[in-house]
Amino acid sequence: MNTLNRRCFFSKCGAGAASLLGMNLLGGKALAADKILVDYPRNGFAQGELQVLLQAMRHILHNITTPNVRRGINRYAKNSLVDGTYSDKIGLPRRSDWSFACMDYQLAYYLPHNFPRVYLEPYYKRDNYWAHAPVGVVQTQNITQKSGQIAGQFHVHVNRYWFTQRAGADPVNWAGLLAHEMMHNLGHLHGKDEYGNHLQVNAIQVALMSALRPNLILGESGELSDSNDDDLIPSGSCGC
């Protein structure tokens, strides 16, 4: 199985899994968008790390399928690369126009109606990658028919090392990174250390984070910075 890594964070931990179904991630009454099953190895993350990740997941659930984020992806991205084997499995013609339409179809017609389980697995490595994810494990079936039928679950490996680094405690940063990895699960690719926002799989990170924090500024190099903070927001952080 192909695996992709985004420059950034996590460490292998004990067996067993903890499940959160319909968990209210911020306190108060749970919203419909919170009714997703998030799995992770029991005792795999420190409590503070887990809270950051769950907050990031709530950001994703509330925003990733919105027209605002989808428009943002298309504003930045000019191209898309979908794994060929994955294309064949979901009935996507191997043409550039269909490849470009794939992500928007997935966000508009599949995830809003049937959001798969998300499994977050920790590891720890002192390198430049915050996370990585297997390619094509979530299949949006019969995609040209916009059927909404999905098979599989999201699976992202998270590098715990990066929780202690600059910007590593910010759920908005993690929301962008996890969204990028989840697009790998949905069959989207980029080249080795190819993080330009001309590709949809990279642009979704910028689009989602900009929706969550409107004061973010995209520099010419593709780095995000906060107008209220000099710290750079991590980009190009997948070890894919």
C-alpha cells in the first residue's frame, strides 16, 4: 500500500482502541457534525495532544465540505493528481477534467452524507514530517454518478514530536494538516516534497485554515503567516 507523509508529528503506543461517538469536543450540547467516530490507540496520545487533535477534527467536520472551503481550493489550485488505481476503483475516467472534479464531488456529494470513521495513530520521529497517510483507503464509489456511497475509513499517522514544536499546539494548524492527509486517503497525490498550492491536495490545507482564521496571509513562497503573530504556520509538512 502506498503511504504518504506530511512534514510534521507522533509515536507508536499500546494496543487497544478508544472510541468517541457523538462526543462534544468543546463542551456543551453536541452538534450533528460531532457525531463521527474517532478512534485512536488507548493511551497513545497525551491528554493535551488528544484535545488538540479532537478540536482539529471538529474544525474539519464543521468546515471541510462547506462551499467556502471548496471555493478556496479552486481559487488556489490549478491541477489535481488522483492515483490511477484508485480512479479505476471508483469509476473516475483518467482525464484531467475528471481528476480536477473528483475532490469537489467528494466534498459536495459524499462526505456531507456519510462521513467515515477517522482513525488517528501516533508515532514519534524527529524529522520534518508532521503526519502521513495511506493512499486510497476511503473509496467514494461510482463517483461520476454522485451516488454518495463510501467504503473504508480514514487513517492518519500523527507524529507526536511536532506537538512540542512551534505552532504544534494549534488545532487550526492540525486541522489543515489532517485535512491534507485525509485527501490522500481519498486518493489524491502529490510528488515527493511537492507542496505547491497549485495541487488541490495541498490547497485544501490553505483553504480550510483560511476559513478558520481569516487573518492568515499566504506568502509568495506558499508559507502561511498570521497577521497577528510572526510565527509561520507549517506547510509542506507531509512526508508523502
